[in-house]
Amino acid sequence: MKYLLVLLIVLAVLWLARSSRRPLPPRPDPRQDPAPDRQQAIVACAHCGLHLPRDEALPGRGGVFCGEAHRTEYEKAHPTA
């Protein structure tokens, strides 16, 4: 029984020695903005008011829209004079 205890202690010491040699990955600085270049302008759909990135919005007569169906409905409801 004492040999089992000694073996466990030796294994624990070896495991601790091995894990202490690995360098830890650097932590990100919390003061830095993680992704400043990802910011996009947000626009609202002229039909339903849904907010979405400008890159995903569909331009149309009367503003920008979240989808083809809303653009079509808006243009039918607001014909040109």
C-alpha cells in the first residue's frame, strides 16, 4: 500500500513539473477594442423598421429594405406620382 502512495506522489510531482513548463497563451488586453474594423453602419428597413447592416440592405425607391418582399410591398403602396 505504501508503494502505491509513493507512486501516486511521484506521478503527481511529474505532472505538476510538466504542466508548469508549458507557456501560457497571452491574454488579450481588455483595454483594447477587439475588432475596431468590423463596425458597420446600421440602417432600418423603410417598410418594417428592422435594423440591419448596410451591406445586407436592399436599396429601393423610398429607402433601404430588409428583403425583396418588403421592397415590392412598399413600392406598391407608394406609387410614384
